[in-house]
Amino acid sequence: MIGIVVGLVATAFVVKTLASEWDRVRDSLADANYAFIALGLVCACVAMTFIAAGWKDVLGLLGDHHGRWRVIGWYYLGELGKYLPGGVWPVLGRGELARRGGVPRSRAYASVGLSLASLYLAAAFVALVFLPFSLAGGGHLGAEMLLLLLLPVGLAALHPRVIEPLLGLARRLSKRELEIPVPQWKDTVAVVARYVPAWVFVAASTWAVARAIDPNAPVSRIAFAAVLSWIAGFVAVPVPAGAGVREAVFIAASGLDHGLGATVAVATRVLFIIADGGGAAVAAPFLRRTRAAAPEDDVGDGDPESQQPPF
């Protein structure tokens, strides 16, 4: 019942956020090229699906193997929680859906944490690749560039020599035997690399929206600003889906004037809200069908709690 209530409240927040954001940009998009807007929506959907599919690789890294489309369904439904105030809801949503799908609780939640770390380390890598092109296009180094330090620091933090002592500490503090395997560092880095295409599509979606409004929109600076803004939104954990933070960083780094930059940032956000909501709408009936058709040995570790239907 709690899961159902959280799911309904999250859906209501998605609808409310979509309506309010659309009101902010509706007039500015009156003369936009809607072919590029449509391209931006396609790229947004592809980007989110790449991110969802990457979670399957993370689960496999921790020893749990499930169908890719099933994991994508868990992702889309669980991610609706990011529109609720507080940073815990998407983690709780995805973790619980994975647990009820047969993943042991400790591994379910560990996989969400590792997937987020891998995702945003990939973002930092892509931003670093775009950085020289952004500087050549007139960009400049600002305080937001400190976010790119996430890459070396994050990669070092994912090394087994760092994770194993932390996991041991967590076991002592919780007084529980947390069955979480520590993957080899090269395998973790490989998972980070598999998230890279998602950020290319995030950048492409943002540029398509900018191009729909301004035919002279600078590709390199917009691509860099788009990825950097998502990193900033992730760091701003208490803010629902990074709202406001993403837009501010994008405007500062994109080279667009304030009005155009704000329109592009908010319009792109609208497309990603549509992608999230549409993905969840498709995933819900898909998960019900696959759950009904799943064989007994697909349930997981035999925990009766893990055999509950997903909310």
C-alpha cells in the first residue's frame, strides 16, 4: 500500500512539474522548428533508455542477472521518485522494485548506488571530452568546472581497496552480513564506459532544442553545458530532479543569452519529463505481463518478500 501511494504521489508530481515547466516556455516555442523539437524528444528517450539499460550491467557486475527490458522497466517506474522532494525516493523506488523482482535487498540497493556513481562518472568523462571544444568556441573556465573533479576522485573511490574497508565498516555498524560482492576495478570502469552513449544523447537532445529556436546555436558549448548541468543537478541531492540547479549551470556555461538559455534549459527539461513519464507508462503493463509469465526459478533468492508484485 505504501508503494502504491508513493507511486501515485510521484506520478502527480510528474504531471504537476510538466504542466508548470511547459507554461514557462510555451510562448517562447511558438516559432520553434518542431522537427528539431521532435528530434530532441527522440534523443531524450534514447538517453534515458541507455541509462536504464546500464543498470542491468551493474546488476550483472554484482552477480544478479535479469532480462534487460525487465530492468529497464524497474528503472523507469522507480525513477518517477526523483520528482518528489528529497534525494532518497528514486533510490528507494528502484531498490524496492529490484528487491521485489528477486534481487537480494543489500545487492538491490548497492546496485542503485553503483549505477548512479558510474552514470555520473561517465558524465564527467564526456564533459571533459567536450571541454576543449567548448573553450575553442568561446567558453571559459568557471567555478562549475570543479564538478569535473568527480572523475578522478570517483574512479579512485570505486577501487576495491577503497570499497572493501567501507563495506566492512558497514557490516560492523549494521551488524548484518551484507552479501555484496566487490567487483574488480577494470570491470567497474567498463560499466562506466557503457554509460557514455547516454550522455552523448543528452547533449544531442539539448542541442536539438537549441537549434529549434536558434539556427546558430553553438554545438560544442551547448553539449558541454548540458552534461555539466546534469552533474550539478545530481550533486544538488535535496532538489527534486535537480530543478533550478540544472538550468542555472546550463545558462552560465552555454554561451547563450539569459532568455534563450533559460528557454532551452526548461524546454529540454520538459522533453525529459515526457521521456520519464512515457517510459513509466510503457513499463508498468510490461512488468505485470513479465511478472505473470516469469518461471519459478526467476524469482531470485527465495525470500518471500521478494516475490511481492512491484508497485
